Amino acid sequence: MNFLELIEIKKLFSMIFALGAIQLIGGIASRWVSVRSGFIISGFVNGLVSSTALTATLSKKSRSLSLEQVRIESISFLSATLAMLVQGLFLVLIGTNASPFVLLIFISPIFMTLILIFIRNHKVKSIKAEFPEVPLFDFLSLLKLTIFIVGIITISKLLQIQFGGRGIEVLTFLVSLFEIHGSVIANTQMLAKQTISVDDFCFLVSLSLCASYIGKIFIVLFLGHPFLKKRIVLWTGFIVASIFLSYILTRIFV
């Protein structure tokens, strides 16, 4: 199997570079905004680095916080996942020449998340949030991600040959339980190489987003405050429904 037949090298490195730049900006911004702005912006810029890591951190902290502070933590979760969605949209925008309607996959969940943030923001006090310091730039992590993505593409091709589309779907779901970056970039690469169709791509990205939220729910259920658990499960239900709506829209317009 020729790796060059499986990947679009220029686009792959463009997306990896873009992701590194976004995370670098998030790391720099987190040092500046954590003491100068509210929990929404702080959650967003820290979410640019890793929404899953921030979810775990917030969940652990929530057990020792007051109810009002937990309410604030819950909004930080929303803003962190908003960063994840914006990242995904940006990566797809860079990595594919397909119809711009594929970006609809992200529009509904982004809009739903913004609505939830707006509603909850009016129900809590404006208190500044402090988050742990994150590394400004981790070249080794990006190198590992690049190798990981090539691995995903290779395994996806093998699974596609052996099991058809179901094999790719299972792999996408499993790798997206933690972060969506790897699977989104890998599936974008497969779309660029026409290994999968646009319809398949839209489904896989939708599946990836749902898997990411499922992974975060399990983190919160295992580590979080009871109030945080209830809120995150409820909000995730709304967001997953909006992802389903986005997928239906792509089937109509793409």
C-alpha cells in the first residue's frame, strides 16, 4: 500500500500547521485572559488547546466548589466545546475543496452552544475563572498527532477493504471519544483523495462530534459535581440533536 496514494501531503501539513497555530494562540491567550476576563472567554481559549483536558479539569474541581461556582464551571464547559466546534469547522474549511455546504455540519451545534451560553450567562454572577496553565507550543504532540492521523488513514483504508464503510465508522467513533482533531483531519484527507464520498464524510464528521460529546459526558459523570452532571447531560442532548439536524441539512443541500 502506497502511503502517498492515501494522503494529500500539502493539505495534511496545512491542517496540522493550522491546528498548531490555533493551539499556540490559545496557549498565549489563556495566560492573558485568565486573569483579565470572564469564564466564557477563558473557557474558549483553553478549549482551543484541549476541550477534553479542560472538561476533565473542570469536573475534578467541581466537587470542591459551591453551587454558584459549579454553575460557572458548566458555562466554561460550553465555551470550551464551542472552541472545539470552531476548530473543526476551520480544519474542514482548510482541508477540503468540497461544497461549502459540508460546513453546515458545524453550524447548528455552534448556534445551539451559543444559545445555551447566552441563556446560562444571565443566570450566574460574573466571576472571573482561573484555569491551569497550558503549554504554549508542543511540537512533539503535533508530531505524534501527524503520525496518529497517518495511522488512522491507513487503518481506515484497511478496514474499508475488509469491512466496508462500517469499519471506518467504528474507528472514527473510537478515536473521537477523546478529541476530534485526528479523525476530522484523517476523514478530510480521505475525502480529498476520494477514498470516501461527500455523504460519507458528512456522516463521519457528525459521528465524530457525537462521539466527542459522549466521551465528555462520561468524564463528567465519573468525576463531576451532581449539578454539573445534570446540566452537561441535558445540554449535550440539545447539542447532539443539533448535530443530527446539521447532518440532515447536509443531505439536503450537498
